[in-house]
Amino acid sequence: MAQFLLLGLLAILSRHSCLAFHEETRYPCAFIDTANITDTPGRVGDNATYFYNWTPIPHHLVAVYDFVIDNGIRIPARKHLRACVCRLKPCVRICCPSGHLYDADTRQCSVPRSGLPPLPAHSHMEVELLNGSLRRLELGPAFSIHIDTPCKHMKPVTKGAEYVHWTLHENGTVSHRGHVFSKHYCFTPLLLGNSTWDWQPLACAPEKFHFVLGVREWTYAICLLISIISMFIVLMVYLLCSEMRNSFYGVAIKAYSICMILGYALLAYLTLHNPANLSYAACRILPSLTLMYLVLSFYILSFISFKLYLSFHGVVFTKLMFWLIFTPIVIIAIGWSFYVGFSYYGARLVFGGDTCWFDPRNWSIMVYLYAPVFVACAISGFFYILSLIYISEQPEIETEKRFESIERNRFRSFWKYFVYTAVVWFVWVCSFAFNYYREERSHLNYAVCFCSAFHGFAALYALIGKNQQIQNFLRRIDNEEDTCENSVPLSSFG
């Protein structure tokens, strides 16, 4: 049976490979080598020859394109004609118009500051001829000049602290000691020292997020596993404890533990697996499920804080009331994850790209994950403040000086855990912001790893160690007493 499934999978992959090959070969050249000739006047002869910059283009080098490449991303567009102009005349790509240079910091063309020597002319450049000699040539007659940046973020190639000297050849290629530069480049003058300008090709900064499976990733996955084990222990204890099993608080904590176990397990799985080895569907479904479980877990915490506040006013939830409130929360979490799974951030899908999770090079994780979490924390904090106000206004009963009431004990143990959870996620947000502005990973990622493990230990400490009902249940187990006498009826949630 497994062999048939494997053969079926290979057949599907082969079919998609054939379709992808057909997609590439139905265009005469790569998009980077084309120019839009939709508005170019005049077709002459039976062969429908076009002209671009007074250069005739045969019909077999012209095709109808239904997309454009913007910043390395293929975007659907209205059908238009494009010609392979670089097949007929070597192309030279210059980043900015005459009198401007490309600023890698601002990522745009700018006029050089005053006091610098004048920029070199755009019309001439040193070219290596086919016979190997170097000569300063006028670019117009020999090349097709394109003034544009192929990507939004361009960077020069450096070796150590110095620029690499690249040579423009007569056939349009740019090379250095046998290494040919990518076609996705553009020339800009860069200052050498304080008085000399040099034409340098800028390369597109890597748009594809390279998958790395190193010490950080394994540490993160192991810490998530520790937290999963801790949450599983909490789940088992709350399932076994008869006083908590059917209470509102117990059911909510069990639902929360399940969400955290599934969310962290999927997060660990995505951390350890290369997105290139996952199917397109898996790369959208798995992160959407992860988002759903993580967001739902925080809104369960908000639900608990709301119920704890009502419990001080003597409100008891029946099973119907519980599900009438809890079901919309689940539907909202599912709808949100479904919406994010089909959403675009900029021109790129949030999920299903080259990361199979939120792209760390943009703010999508802040919008789609941390923003809903912040709203849930704000709701919980609101009910926490209301609960504190109510408690402070109530007279302290003598019996409660000795033995803390069940509700107040739940309140305090729950909020200990909530504060620990908020600290953990605050570290996650800070780590993302720090890495985003540095544009690279930092050692702060290890703090995220250890905070993930701490999150599990915090659940054991606060939800089990600081809960009197759980502690009484564990003492009875030690004393081998029967724990079935004090079960709570299913008709209500206390």
C-alpha cells in the first residue's frame, strides 16, 4: 500500500514539474531580458516585425505576457507584449538617471551631497572588448540601456571592506575573475576614497529566505518540546483531578493546554523542516493551524479572566452558557487563521512563500499574530483590574485569613501564570523587532528559546504548584485516598 502511495505522489510531482517546465518554455526569454513594446508603433511585413529603439525585433522574440516581476515576485498583470531586446543587443542596466546615484541606506536614487567631485557621465563606460583590451566606449551605439532598479533593495558586492572590481564585457556580461554577475543588477557610481567615482554593479539583496537548521533552531525546538511536556503534565493532572475535571476553570485550562500543545508542536515542526520540502498546501495549512491554536489560547485566557471576575459576583456558568460564549471565540480564531492564510502582505502571501511561517523581513507577524495577542492581553488586563477593585472593596472575613477561598486562590495562581506568559511573549516581540532592524539574526534568539522552556515550567509552577485544589488532590494520591467522592456534577461550571 505504501508503495502505491509513493508512486502516486511521484506521479503528481512529475505532472507539476512538467507543467512548470511548460510554463517556462512558452516564453522566448527570461523576463529580465525583455522590454514592454505594447505601445510601440508599427508592425511591418507579414512576419509582424516590431521596432524598439530603432532596432527591429523578429516576431519569434515577441510574446504576450500576463505577469510582471516586481522585486523578484511574479505578479499577475494585464496581457501585454514584451520583446527579448537583450537577445538582439547587449543590455546594460543603470540604477538611476544621469546626475543621481543609488543610496543603499534609503533604497532610492539621490543627488550626491555637496563637496563631492562630479559624477561620471552615464554615456560612457570602460568596456573589455572581445580581443581582451579595455576601452572607454559610448554605451548608446553598442548596448541597449535600461535605467531602473530590478529590486527594491540593492547592495554592492564587497570583499572584506573593499568593493570588488567588476568588468563590463562587450557582450553585455559583467564578470570578475571568471565569476559572472547576475542579470538582476544595475550600475551606479560609488565613491572610492574621497575623490574617485567607480562604476559598480549592485546586486539584489537576497529575497529568498534561506532555511538554516543550526544550533539556534534545534535549541528552539527542544525548548518548545520541554514546554509541550509541561503542558501535557498540566493537562493530565487537570483530567485526573475530580474537583477540577468538570469545573469551568478546569475545562478552560484543559482547552488552553491542548491549544498550546498543538500550537507549539506545529511551531517546532515548522522550525525543523525546510519549506522547500513541504508542499504548497502544507506551507499554508500548517502555519494557519499554528496561528489558530496560538491565538485561541490567548482568548481562552481572556475567557478565564472574564469568568474569574464574574465568580466574585456569584455568577455560575451552566454548560449552555459556557458553550454559548466559548463557541464564538473558537469560530473567530478559525476565521482569523483562515483569513490570514489567504491574505497578502504587500505583494506576497502571508503563508505559502519561502518561509512557511511569518516572513521575518516584514511586519506581518506583528499584524496577524502579535496584534490579536495584544488585544487578548488587554481584555484580560481589563478584567484583572476590575477584579482587583472588587476584591479591595470587600471586607476580609476571618476564615479567609487562615484559608484562602477557592476563587481567590484560582485568581492568584491564574494571574501568576498570565504574567509569566506575557513576559515570555514580550521577549518574543522584542526579539523580532531587534532582528528586523538589524536585518539579521542575533543571540537574542536564544532568549526566545529559553523563554519557551520557561513558559512550560511556569505552567507547572502556577497552574499546579499554586492551585490549592490541585495540591489537595496530589496529597490524597500520596495518602492513597479515594478521589471519587468529591466529583462535581456536569450540570454546572463552578
